[in-house]
Amino acid sequence: MPINVLMPALSPTMTEGNLAKWHKKPGDKVAPGDVIAEIETDKATMEVEAVDEGTFGEIVVPEGTQGVKVNDVIAVLLGEGEKAGAAAPAPKPAAAPPSAPRAAAAPPAPTPMATSPTAAAPDSRIFVSPLAKRMAEQAGLNLGALSGSGPGGRIVKADVEAAVSGGVLRTAPKAAAYFEMPGMPAYEELPNNNIRKVVARRLTESKQQAPHFYLSLDCQIDALLKLRGDLNARAEKDGVKLSVNDLVIKAAAIALRKVPAANASYTEAAIRRYKQIDISVAVAIPDGLITPIVKNADLKGLAQISAEMKDLATRARAGKLRPEEFQGGTFSISNLGMYGIREFAAVINPPQGAILAVGAGEQRPVVQGGALAIATVMTVTLSVDHRVVDGAVGAEYLAAFKKLVEDPMSMML
């Protein structure tokens, strides 16, 4: 009997998603565990695996369709001997939301100055693992020029790595499509994906609903930098390399343990004060921003925090985080110091009550013991939701954080 493949719910709050890509076409054999599609959710593009065996019979929802409701039929899987069309009529796929580009017919579309070339349909199927495919796309490699060393000639990670080091034919860059309108310079349109839309909506709501206020403090980090250097020298043989951000995460978490009133969020009924300290860390990805979570950060060692952050950041950029790895968190950190930003104020990550913005460490003149000296100083700014964290609590938290950063050995106790 034909089996309807339904739009999966990839997180507890997901109600719809975009069908980004099909990995199977009608007639392909499917086994449990095979990747059949990529679904774009609120925060990531996730692969969907088959749970049944059969032959891919019909694609109901084409790739690129936006706003597909959870549990809508997206494809039909056929059993042995069955033919396409044998399945019961499937519900119509969800239409693109009204805000989709050019969905409305009223105003005429802008006149294109140049258009992107239409990609030719491949004349033969290329077998490639999902990881190797992503790596090839990021490197701009032409998969058709690669030879696969995996089972059945499948292109795998090692093949892409060898191609990158050896040099193979790269895909030709696509020409951008530019438009012009009266009184405006030529422009190109980059359609907003789900990640951009959700980030825009949540941060707009945060600024509108949460009364932000800001507290800034300078921290001298010479002792922290020395401790980091000493620990890295000792752990080099184990492949451990701590970053300043790893120590900042640890200090932020211990400061929350010392000032638990800052580890909270606001609801209309009550203030929620969390027992667990889960630090959300802002990570830039090609499609926007995501905040993977280091859970129980106050209880973990620096090496474990460092390893987790490297893994989370790598998988975040590849769109491979599980929902529970970026949804939740009790406090956020946004670090732009690596870009040379001296100080900034971050927007609170709702429903959390605060976010710590971390600037670059730089040498500045300071007064020590009544004399002028030079120290490495890092400015941090705490953005606070005044509904849940008062000014005194915010100041107490920053004081605890500063003490830990300037005396980093105390974090080891």
C-alpha cells in the first residue's frame, strides 16, 4: 500500500517549514535511514531520513516551496509492484505565504538588467554523501569533476578534501540578477529565509516589549590572557586550545551562580528564576545568527566548554544542530571582540532577561596605585530586561563577572 510521506515536526514549536531540497526523485529506491529531503526550519536546515522502505513514487510538494504545514503530504512512497498514482488523493501543499516575493499581481515586477543563467539539468545522477555535498558547495567544487571512492562510486568527504588540496574544476560563479526602479540605483534581491525572518521577528519583539537598559564595565584581562597561555601550553599535546571566549563563558556562568537573580526571565504571571545555568552563545552563520547552548556551563571545565563550543559552532554553520541545542538557554553572550569592536550593546534574546556583549581586549592607559600604567582592557556591556533584572542586580552581576575575569584562578576553585 502506498505510504504518504508527511512534513515532519522537527521541533516542539514547529508548525511549518520550507522544503529546501529533495535528495530523491521518482523511481529511486529508498531504504530506512536514507536522506530524502532537506527542511528549512526556524533556525537551521535539517536533513530528513526515510523511516520506511520502498520506491519514491511521487513528489507532492516541489523543492523550494515555503510555508509547508506540519503533517501535510509532501511525497508518496510506493511498495513493491505498485505504480505512481495508486495512493489516495493527498492534501494540496501549502501555498507560499502572502509575503513571498512577487506573490501579489498588482504592481509590475522591476525590469531586470541581467539575469542568472538557467542551470542545465544533469544528464546523469551524481552519488554523494550529504556532508561531501555541503563541503563541495562551500569550496565551489564541480561535483561532476570528482571521482567517488565510497561504496558504488559515492563521493565522500575524503574525495572532496583531496580535490580541494589537488585542485579540480570549480563551478562557474552565478551572475547576480539586478533590478532597477525609477529613482533607485540597481539592486539585487536576496530572499529572506526562515532564519532571517525569525531573527527579525524575535529581536523586533524584544526591543518593543522588553524595556532594555545597559550597564558597561571595563575589565583588565592581562591575568586571564596569561592563564589562557599557560593552560594552552600544558594542554597542547592533548589538542586543547582555549579561546578567550571559552574563559568568558565560564566566568559568565559562575557569576550567574553567585548572582542567581540575573539568571531569570519575565512572564506576565511570574518571574522565572532558573536553577540550571545554560549559556547561549551567538554564532554567525551564512544565513543569519544562531545561539547554540553550553548547558550547565558553571559545572564544566574549560577544556569541555572549549570542545563543546567548537563542535556546536561547526555544526551550526553546517545547519546540523538539533533543536534542543539552540532552543532555550537562560543567559546569552555575544562576542564581537574578534572583529576589533571595542564595545556595543546587544539585543536581549527573548525570553531571557539579559545578554552580555563582549568587546575586544586592547591595551589602554590605566591608573594603578596612583601611577599611570598600560593594561589590556576589555569592555563588556550588559543589556538587561528591566522587568526582571533591576539596575542593582545588573551591577552586582557585572561586579562578580569582573572579579572572576581579573582574578581568573578563582574560577578554578
